[in-house]
Amino acid sequence: MLRSFERERLPDPLGYFEAEGLRLFGRKSWRSTLCCFHQDSNPSLRVNVETGAYRCMACGAKGGDVLAFHRARHGLSFVQAARDLGAWGAA
């Protein structure tokens, strides 16, 4: 059985980041939080709650969607991260 990535099945970025335990500050699409990729005491991680993109202004961690964030945070392969997020389905 063939399997494929289904981007439209990725979770909503705002809900995903909150479920990951990030406390988001701000009200626009780009919000700030403590970076989970390094020891952070001043919110340096910026996340986009519409697209899932993220970038840390201190350590340089960055990615374009919640899949990239999930892979980086949990050290997963593309396929495993897509499975975890429910975006890997039958073709």
C-alpha cells in the first residue's frame, strides 16, 4: 500500500503550538514565546499562528510549518513526524 504526505491534514498552528506547551505572547499572526531549542529566559522564539512558521532570534532555529517544528523539537524523520501529526495517509 502506498502512503503519502497530506499537507491539508496538518493541525491548526495555533492549537498545535498551544498543545506543545508554548505560552504565546501577542495578538497578531507572529507571536513570541520561550524557545524550546535552547535555554531561554527571554521570549526569543517567534511563531506564526497562521502558517506554522517559526524562527528563534537567539539560536537561529527556523522552519516553515508545524511539521518542521515537530521534526526539530522531537528529533523525528519526515515520515514519523507526519504520522504523529496525522498527515501521513494512504495514496
